[in-house]
Amino acid sequence: MIPGSFAYHRPNSVKEAVALLTDLGEEARPLAGGHSLIPMMKLRLASPEHLVDLSGIKDIKGIRAEGGDIVIGAMTTQQELIASELLASQVPILRETSLVIADPQVRYMGTLGGNVANGDPGNDMPAVMMCLGATYQLVGKSGERRVAARNFYEGAYATALGAGEIVTAIRIPAPGAGHGYAYEKLKRKIGDYATAAAAVVLTMKGGKVAACSIGLTNVANTPLWAEEAAKILTGSTLDAATVKKAAAAAEKITSPASDSRGPAHYRTKMAGVMLTRALARAKARAS
Amino acid sequence: MSKVQVSLKVNGKAVDGLVEPRTLLIHFLRDHLNITGPHVGCDTSHCGACTVDLNGKSVKSCTVFAVQATGADVMTIEGVANADGTLHALQEGFREMHGLQCGFCTPGMITRAYRLLKENPKPTEEEIRFGIAGNLCRCTGYQNIVKAIQYAAAKLAGVPFQEAAE
Amino acid sequence: MNDMTPTAAERAEKLQGMGCKRKRVEDIRFVQGKGNYVDDLRLPGMIYGDFARSPHAHARIKKLDTTRAKAVPGVLAVLTAADLKPLNLHYMPTLAGDVAAVLAEEKVLYQNQEVAFVIASSPYAAADGAEAVDVEYEALPVVIDPFKAMAPDAPVLRDDLKGKTEGAHGKRKHHNHIFSWQSGDQAATDAAFAKAEVTIKEMISYQRVHPCPLETCQCVASFDKIKGELTVWGTFQAPHVIRTVASLISKIPEHKIHVIAPDIGGGFGNKVGAYPGYICAIVASIVTGLPCKWVEDRIENLSTTSFARDYHMQTEIAATKDGKVTGLRVYTIADHGAFDACADPTKWPAGLFNIVTGSYDFPAAHVLVDGVYTNKAPGGVAYRCSFRVTEAAYCIERAMDILAQKLKMDPAELRMKNFIRREQFPYKSATGWEYDSGDYHTAMQKAMDSVNYKKLREEQKKKQDAFKRGETRDLMGIGVAFFTEIVGAGPSRSCDILGIAMFDSAEIRLHPTGTGICRLGTKSQGQGHETTYAQIIATELGIPADNITVEEGNTDTAPYGLGTYGSRSTPVSGAATAMACRKIKAKAQMIAAYHLEVHDDDLEWDVDRFRVKGNPERFKTMTELAWAAYNRVPPGMEPGLEAVNYYDPPNFTFPFGAYICVVDVDVDTGSTKIRRFYALDDCGTRINPMIIEGQIHGGLAEAFAIAMGQEIHYDAQGNCTTASLLDYFLPTAVETPKWETDWTTTPSPHHPIGAKGVGESPNVGGVPCFSNAVNDAFKFLGSTHIAMPHDQWRTWMAADKLGLHG
């Protein structure tokens, strides 16, 4: 219940934050919304000696359109994602996903940057970002670089984030008018991590799938981009037999943990069921 | 670890303290300021008994360090009552509708409901239940808490409260 | 009388007595955040304690080094078993006749068992100190499966019981065996089974759960060296018992121990017994001379304080082929964890489990329970139920459904056929209980009519056909449960806690200006006693409830009582309250007769006054009589107007209810949606319908959690995998269904106001109702019994086993 001791830093700029993280090294952690890190610190599963609070940095907040992309500052909270009319019209899957993350209080503090960057396989946004083909903007001592979400996750709590780097923004290519989407999450109760969840974004043309992208949450030690399943569905009418094949292909890439949510083979099957249901809802929304 | 200065406003009053950076806001409120309305009910940020209103947001004060709240405007249950000292419609509603039993979840629940009604002054039952999903109660089974919030919503809107037929 | 005189009805309304939906007195402070819970207490110089705990479920302690811990800034001292042993406090007696370790001496027996108590000047320093205690363990093989606890080669758990073949409850047949207990008539039962036309047999398991009140267990102990007196504030459902036990083990005289239970944030049985934290805080205070606070966190609460249930009941029913039950046989393995810390009355190691014949007229029954030790947290307590009554009710209600299925009878019909009939009350059960009153057929019929049961079954049939045709993947289930509880422990001839009879008490004193105070031996943890006891007094004495202060929890001022659990407050202290009132009323009548210059018998009672028969304008209100009691009483009479009553109940009380639940199961995910839950409760006389409804809602929510996912789970190595709220299922307002409540009223004939108690009925009846509903959904596909909890994955596995996933 009581965290270990640490020194607290509150930089005013990205440059300052990066300098602190680089200089203080491994014993320093960035603090975004704190609702993943602080619970771990309270259980003493994480005991950083330094916390670098990013909440004073103004230019990593905000949501804007830029060309055909939506750019979201890393310190944007889930609550702000839900309230954004821009996102509601351009990338509606984000609001749908935010609403099934945790609870109102956590959503007031939890940030998109925190949710995508810490590498917890239970977080919902990473699979959605893989589904959307998002890119993360990272800033470190040597400057800015971009990494595709689909290339960012390496293992449980292991990402492409380098030492001293922070995510400053998430860049999402807008799926376009008339796209269908759904985030279908099976959970033991509201606010829980997923037993299994599927993110689907697709476009239909002449009754057939023109493009399809699928992300899966919490059914492996990283979020999964179900490329093969999406390929199977492309060009189909989302008929039952093809959907069944796609679900099987999605199940094939899963390797979930057995835990209180259920044994691994149940969670694998649920990935297939969540995908099937997400596809049905995405199809209904597509025009 | 050396202590740091924190200054913030709690229930309209400026306060400050010298705390270890690791001091959680809930402990700063309860142990340093003797504001014991918000409670600790768990270790994993689930139960919501510690909920406060921080800069217009419902926040679990057990998952925020006091230092993060420097300069903030914090309201706890002790600050919910009306300016003239009368009970807020929510406090009245919880009593009228029997929305509490042991009282332990009540400060956090009312503080959250306060913000919920500002987010959405006319919530449906489903929206109320979703809106308090971050606050656990072991005594009431939630049904009368929903009624209490509906009572308060009606009172704040100046309309008569209709209890839904069972 | 003139037009200005309020009518009897108006006067009664003003009193806010029994039957009124009186708003709660407690709420005024709670809604303003001004409750007084233990952790709100601040005393000058207060120090804090925190435990270092074992990561292992079973291990020998090879080395225990507190050097690093003592060096942590702010740490004042570290207690280990070696410090407690000279005081004989390294073990404490349990309420079940066993002993439990306060601090582990040579070995640890469950994960998170207390090993050292770090005392520091702040809670943060205490936590740092606890982390710095260095312990070297030698892991030992664990016993997790209770069915393997008595295997010939099972590891020895209790070294301290080595060679002891006699336990507190008789012979021990194995080193991990605690007791064997039986009830009923084995020969008659065997005979019934021998000639039975139909039998069913099923292993019905009730999983380990935990009461998990929102406030964890905590205390502040303050020893005054000058006076030699100990004051302990704590989360105590039974403060007087804690005081007596504290005196016995500390040797401080009982009159020098002051135990105070302030506001408690939920109990549900978790806060009945004593825990190592209380003992260590007391010792810390005695040793340092400073007040010591101990507050456990949630993980400690869930993984080390007393669990509930963990009963594995091999159940058999014998019946005729047209559905009349003839015999019941239950053999139970009871998993008590490392120490038997069951909070049962002394003579009942398996509580009142032999209520397992339930609401049915079984001519013969035999019950045998074997308690065993395992490497899990000690216990168990009665989590929102009377002792082991939830286990018994779940067992019989599940078994009756299984029997109904075998007989191809509707489960409600089978119950109607076997209910104890109204004219059979008071009813002597096959295990020796005398049920006080009941009208089961009326209640059941009312429930069935209210939900239109016939129509539900018709809908279900249609949905089953649709499922078979592949038109839907949802299964509809209808759960029926009819429970009879045994509460209100209890008569002194059968019930004691550590030798103290289970009476309870009320002391009432009226003041000259007609208001008053009532102190009782029970202790509310949210049940609204400050509101409801005053309502009893208002009706009995004609004083407005608002004019009566109700106090509980301070052992210096409250008369001795056994506390609040097992729904005993209304049956026992409620009775004491009425009896004390009647003593006061009798004296008031004499004072009234004296002042009105009539004979006692010339007076009649009218709501709030004694009036002269045939001459109603001549009266004295109780308020006037209170003044008179201090002003001028009849010659020879003592002044004052007060009374105390210690009530030894002649019997338990037997609340009952009919619950019906409708569910829809999604077979492809295993998710269950509760469509509807209807609960009809009969608790006899209803004191405050608003509070009763609140109790039903709350108990049903707990039942919902238990049936649908709550579990304290251990893996094969003895790790508790559900020790935090991430995994221990507490439903939010989103999952929790809406409740429909209803009632019948069958007063208890032996209770002064006919009341039976109600707080725990919903947990007793709710769990089997939910479980029967889920089971009912799968019956038509050949399923007989799916075990609880009915979480998504287990329900899906059951569907998978039935071949429903193609």
C-alpha cells in the first residue's frame, strides 16, 4: 500500500524531461497519468528512485487534425479522448475503446501515451493503434523518431522505447468517411482488463470488404496485429464461412496467459468470438 | 528522501505541507490535514472510497501523490455542502433514499456523484450505474444509491422526483 | 376529546415506531464525512504497526533477522514470536477451541502469515521496516486439496498438535484432521435409502470466499502505564467478547480493559474474531507506553483474515417415485485452513449446518462433517449468514433441483410437495431443530404468481426449442430457491462463545424531560441500529423515536452482549429491548395510576399514554410519566424510570423466503445476464421496511457476487491468486442486477415482538437461486450439476463439455 521513496521532478518541457530521464538513467521513470505506475509502486513491484512528472509539459497535450492524420498529444487523458468531437467524427473507435478502459476516475487521469507506451499486454489502446496503423512519435536525447505501433511491442513490458525516450504524440491516419469499426471486449466486469478483445476497422465496397485491419488485446504477451485474419476477410462479403476461417487464423496467433479470467484455450477461443462480434458490428456501421 | 513543499486548496481553504514525495494524496488529506471523510478501502485503485474532486475531475486520491496536486483545487465530502451550510441535494438524497448503510463508501460515492451530475445533469439509470462504476459498495446493492442520485438530479433541476415503479 | 386531539393514527405516525420507514439517524454524520471509523482516530504520540509476512504457504523458518528493519529511520521496535513467547502470546485461542499463531514461531502455514510486527513512528516507516525484515525459509510440501489432507502420506501441518489425538471437539483421526461432527439418525437414514425408489447423489461444493467489507480490520491499542489500564478501539462486531478474551490472555483485569467499537465500515462476519494485528498492537502499546495503531491493507485482509465457506458436501436424497422425500444424507469435508478459527458457538464445530433439511419435511436425515487443516488462511466465519447456514441452504436447494430433474418434475412443484406445512409448526426437524413458525406454501405461491412462473416456463420451452434449431445461442434459466434460516443465536442451553452464554441485552433509561437513552450489547456495522432499536422503543413506550439515543460498542457503558452477526440483533437484543421497555411500562403504569388516583387495572394503553378506561380524557403520556418518575412516585417506590434486560432466547428464529431468478446465458462466451431477480422474505414482524429492503438489496448483491465469480483461490503451490480487488470479484453498479422485493409476515411466536431478523436471508437464499438459475439453463441438454462460481470461463467450459461449441 505504501510506495518506496523517490525524488520528484517536474520539468516544463520535453527537452528538460528527456535530459532528466537520460541523466538519471534506469532508476528514473516518467510519470504520466500514474494509474499504471503508481499501483505498481504501491505494491512495491516497481521502485524507481526518480519520477519525472510530465504533467507540466504543455505541448504534449491536445488533439488536432494534420493533413489526413489525427495527432494526439501523449498526455491527453482518456476522458479527453471521449469528449473530443474531432475524434468522435474522425476516429470513433477511440471513444468506444476509452469507454471500456477502467472507470471514470481512472479515465480522468490515465493518458493515451501511458496506455500505449508501458508495454502492459492488458492495455486496450495498443491493439487499437496497431489496427489503425498508428505511429508513435518518440523523443530522446538524439532527437525525434517515429515508430509504427505495429513494430513497437516486443514483449511484456518490453517496447522499442529507448533509454531516456518518451512518447510525445500518437499519429493516426484517419480511417475515412464510411468506415466500419468496433472494439469488442470480453471482461469479467466493467473496468477489468480484457479476457480477450478485438479491434476492427474496415471499409466496404459493393458489399465486399475493401480493406480490413484487426488488433487483438491481452491474448499474448504483446498486443497482436492479426494480419492473416484480415487478409482472409479482404474481398469477402463477411459471410459466415469466411469469418469462421478468419477467427481461426486469429486464434492461431494467440498465446494467452491462464489466469483468473480463464485457462489459455478459453481465452484463445474468446479472441475468435470477440473478432466475430466485432466484425458484425463494424459491418453494420460501414457505409 | 528529503521532503518537498506542497501548496494547494482543499475545500476552499489554502493549505500547505512538507511531505515526502511518495506521500499519497489520500494520506496527505487524512493524516496531515485531518480530513478523514475520504477513506482507504483497497490497495489496487479499484474501490473508489478515496475519491475526491481535483480541478473539476473525479480522482482516486490513493493513486495520486500529494506533490502532483500542488496548486490544485481539491474538494472532498467535507466541502460538498451548499455555501449556506445546508446539505447538498446529493447528501439529502442519500438519506431520503437509504443510499448508505455502513457509510464507508459514502464520501467517495457522493463526491463522485457530484461530478457525475455536473458532467451529465439528467443521467439515465444506465448512465448513473456506468458513472459510478469506479465506486464499490458492499452494503446497499447499489439500487438505492441510484435512486439517491436520481433524487438529487431532480432537485438540482428543480423538477419533482418520480420514484420509478418497481 | 375534541377536534384538536390528534387521532391514535396521527400520534403513532409522530412516534415513527415499528413499521415506519423511518429515515436513518446515522446518515446525518455519514453523508457529511463525519463518521468515526478506527483509522480516523489520532492520539498524541501514536505509533504504527505493520507486518512482515511469509511468501510461502508452508515453510520452516531457518533464520529471522530484524537488524536491517530496526535500522530503518522511524522504526522503534520489531516483535517476533520470540518476544511474545515469554508472555504466552505467540499463540492465541480461537473461538473454535483451537489455537492460532500470532507470529510464526518455527514454521509458516499459509501465504502471508504474520512473521514479524514492525513498530514505527509513521505508517510509511513501518512499511519500509516490514520490507526490511530478513527471513530465510526452507519450503515444505503443501496441502491445498482438502480431499488429500487426510491421505496417509499427507505432510504434517500442525507441529504444535503433535501427538494430540483429542481436539476440542473429540477424537482426531489424522494429523491434519480437526474434528468429526454428526447430527441426525444414521440408522433411520440408512434404512430410508435402502428402500428408496429414487435417489440422487452429488458432490456440491461451496467455494472459499471472503466477506471483504470495504473497511479492513484495524485497531488502536493504548495502554496507560500509570493506571494500568488498556483501551482498545477496533473493528469489533463483538466488543465485549474481545474485552473478555483480551483479559484472559493478557491477564489485565477485565474492569481495567476498555474496548470501544466506533463506526464500522461493514463487517459481514469478517470482524467477529481476534487477529494477530490486535494482539501485536496491544503488546506494542504495553511495551512502548504509546498508543499503537494497526490498519491492514486489502491484500492482507483478503489473504489472511477469516475466509468463509470451503465446504464440500457429498449429498444424497432418497425419495418416492412420485417425489416425496424420505431421507437426506450429507458427508462434508470442511477446509479450515491452517488453524480452526471458526466463529461458531462452542458446541457447534460445524455451526448450524444441520439446518440442511431446509424447508422440507424429511423424516430422516444424517449429517457428518470432517474438518481438516490445509495450508490456507485460517477460519472460517459466517459471511453474512448464520453459522454454516449458507452452506446448508446451498446444499439442499441445489440437491432438490437435482432431484426434481431426475424425477422430471418442475423444481417449484417438487418443493411445494415437500414443504413443511403450516399446521406442522412448531416443527421438529430430523436433526432436532424446532422451527418456530412458517407458511411456506403461501410464500411460494405468492412468489410464483408475482413473476408469472407458468409463463416463464412456457417462454423457456420456446427458447429451448429455438436453441435446438440453431436460432439462438442464448439459454434461458429460471432459478428457484426456498430457504429456511436458523438465526438469533441463541438459547444458553445450546449456545455459548468461549463459555459465555449467547444472551443479549438492552438497558434503557428515560430522562426527566421524557427523552431517553438505550444501550445494547450488539454492534451495528451498517444495519441501522441507532434508527431501528429506537423504533421498537417508540412503539413500546410511546416516546418518539427521535427522542431516544441508541448507543452500542462501548464496553464500559453498554450491558454485556455477544455482538452482531448471524442476524442475531433483532431476535436477541430486539427482544431484550422490548422486555426492558415492558418493565419500564409496568412501573410507569403504577405511577400513572397513582397520579390519576385510580387502580392500575383501571388504565389502558393508547399509543403514547395510559388512559382511564371509560374516561379517556383522563390520561398521562409517557413523557409526563417520565417527569413524574423523578418528581413524585408512589410511596415506597424508587424514583427514576429505567430497566435492563438480559434476554436468553428460548429458541432460535427461522426466517424464510422464496426467491425466483431469470437468467440468459450466452453459451459462446459463458456470460450470464441476470434478467430478473424477485425476492420474497418473511422475517416476521417488520420494524423498518426501508431498512429491510436495503438489507435485502445488499445481501442479494453479495449473493450475486458469490454465485457468479467470487472465489478465494489457491494454486497448487499455495499462492493465493485472488488476494486483491483486481481478481476478487466485487461487482460494480453496472453488473449488479436490479432487485424486486416482496414479503409475507409470519411472526415468531416466541419473540416478544414477533420479529425474526433479516440481514442475512438474502445471502442464504440468493446464492442457490442464482446457481439454480444457471444450472436450470443447461438442464434440457443433460447437465445435472455445474459448480459455482458461475463465472464466464467455467460456464463456457460446462457448455463446451456438453458439446455446444460445435
